[in-house]
Amino acid sequence: MSPVLSKVPSQALSQVQRATYIGCISIVLWGALALFTRLTEGAIPPFQMMAMTFTIAFALMSLRWWYQGHLGLRHLRQPKLAWLLGVGGYFGYHFCYFVAMTKAPAVEVSLLAYLWPLLIVLFAALLPGEHFKLKYLIGALLALCGCAILIGKGGIEFQSEYLTGYLLALACAFIWSGYSVASRLVSAVPTDAVGWFCAATAILALLCHLAWETTVWPSTGTQWMGILGLGLGPVGIAFFTWDYGVKHGNLALLGILAYAAPLISVLLLIAAGEASLSWSLLLACSAIVSGSLIAGINWKNRTSLRLK
């Protein structure tokens, strides 16, 4: 345990652990992203789907406000920095990702965009009261290797003609890691405010859709199930629990554990009969799990593995 944490009451430490576990809910839900997206059958334009799913996320938070007996207007008034981080993180990441996918191969874009967990580990050390830990870096790099095996199983080849797409993919990584780490600076902002950030993101996505895309409504119940699942899980609850986790939990450890999302994604696809088990999957699983264990182990008490 670091000298800083040793001075924190045990009750506060348990709150950090609880927030870390809550943040892990997001990782599990993001693991379902590929499965729900597969259900939409690729029929819905990306910005339209973004507008629809973020609207569902806003509706989900609105239900919470209705249950509490108000309309959520009390959560509208937030610092400018909170609005910039929230809307900039949600809309900025997805905008860069969708555009990058049109300008570079999906494998390379996905791998570059998924540098954000590693960047969280590095950036988290810059926060007040935080310290760089070598085990976090080792764990993140090992998990990144596992992620690369999963995403690039068909081979990874960077080519100069796709530079714009690569840069946009890197922008994704910096945007999401920056949002996650900088959220600590507005930790007093309640997670309920994320509902309004989702609403603003939905509006911006709708404007992009109207400007660049042709509307295509889901034509089957399966497609609607996919959109509803995305809005409730990977886009809805996941953003709410991630907000709480990065503000109050172990940020660096959450970053490393985030590499489990693509692994969960593949396992769910296998369970659904959409993918098959392979040696590359087992190797990727070993790397990701090993990286997480290295990051989470308490070196001063080797008999226990616990979130610190």
C-alpha cells in the first residue's frame, strides 16, 4: 500500500474498492458491445445509431429522476469543465472513431483506439496524491499484447495511406483516457449529470446524421433488440458506472482491467455461436488475465489478491 493510502481511514479505502467494483460493471457491459452490435446486422448508420442509443441512455436516467420525484433539472447546472469533459468525451470519442473507420482498416483503428487503458495508467500518475507504479505499467502492457492478439488475429499492417484514420484512432485513445482521468477533477459532480451529457451527445449525433447520412429504421425485432441492448447496457448503464468508478475508484487498475472488455466480447460471441474457440483466444486470455493479476496483486501481502 502506498504511503498516501496508508493515511486514509479504512472506511475510505472500502469506498475506493466499492467504486472500483462499480467501475468494473462498465467493462463487463462493454464486453457485450460486439454482440449487441451484431444484432443490429449493420443496417443502421453509425451516427443514427449513436443518436438512438444515447437517447435511450438519457431515458434510462430520466426514469431514475422520475422515481426520485423530479425531472433532473437540478443536475443541469454543472461546471463548464464537467460539460466539456462529458460531452467532449462521449461525442468526441465516437465521432473520431466512426470517421476513422471510414479512412483506415478496422483492425488497425480498433487497436490504436484501444490504447486508452494504457494511457489511463500513465495519466493517472499525474493526478494529485497518485504515484506511478511499475506493476501497473507491466500489467497494462501485457494486457495490451493480449488485446492485440484478439483484435489483430488476421494480421496487423500499418500503411501510410491510412495515416488520417490512424491519427483519428489515436485521438480516440487520448480523448477517452483524458476524459476518464480528468473526471477526477470534477469528482463532486454527481453521476446523474451524465444523463444530460448523454442527451447533448444524442443531439450532436443527430445533427451529424442529418448532415451526412440517410435514415434507416430497424426492420426486424432483432435489430430493435440490438439497439435497445446497446442503449441500456454499453451506452447507458456502462457510462454511469464508469463515471462513478473513475471519480472514486482505483483509476489505474480500472484502466488495466478494461482490457478484459474485448476478451469478454469474444467469449460472448462464442457462447452465442458467432465465433469459435482458438489457440489465439487462449493466448490472449492468458495475457489479459496475467496483466490484470500483476496489476492487482498486493506485493506486501502475497497471500491475498485485492483491489487497492
